Amino acid sequence: MIHPLFRLAASQPLLLAEHAAAYANLLSEEVAVTSARLQQRVAFQLAGAACLMVAATLAGVALLLWAALGEAGIRLPWLLGATPALPALLGAWLLRRGQARQTSDPFGTLRRQLAEDAALLRSTATP
């Protein structure tokens, strides 16, 4: 007995070609979504690292000013600590956001579709 898939390929090859094209479209959509998410995560991580470097630089400048002028020469000493705090907090938030786990499964739709098609082929193969 000939498998129904071979019979379909012989009688309606365009139907299988359309099915393969639909798989190609689904794969390209999944690749686009996954790469966009990856680019977003990398952008958050780079921006977070840049903010932390700015905060470290500002903290170094504040430390040098405090050492050079002393507490008596600075009118607002709390500002020396608050100035690097903002980019440090922003950098920490961006790094945390960039390390967040994805909620959806990459290529999950493609896997589900392949599983459904495999189940359909198995059901047609059994008498």
C-alpha cells in the first residue's frame, strides 16, 4: 500500500509546494521575532553598561572633588553622592531588563505546527 503522502505528492504537487511555502513563511516570521527580541536584549544590556560606566566616572570625579576641596569647601556635599546615583540606578534597571527571561518559547509556533503535521501523517498511515 502506498502512503497517502506519496499519493498526494503524485496527484497534487502544488498543494505540497504551498504547504512548504507556508512553513518557510512561518520560519521567517519566527526568525524575525526572535532576532528582534535578541536585539532588544542586547541594546538594553549595552545601554545599562554605558550608564554604569558613566556612573563610575561621575563617582570618581566626586571622590576627587571631595578629596581636593574637603567637606568645608563644598556647599552641597549630598550632591556628590546623588549625581552618580541616577545613572547607576538607570544602568542597573537596564541591565536587569536586558537579562529578563523571555515569556514565550522561541520557534514554539513552528514546533507546534510540525508536531500537528507529524500527528496527522501518523494518523493517515495507520489503518
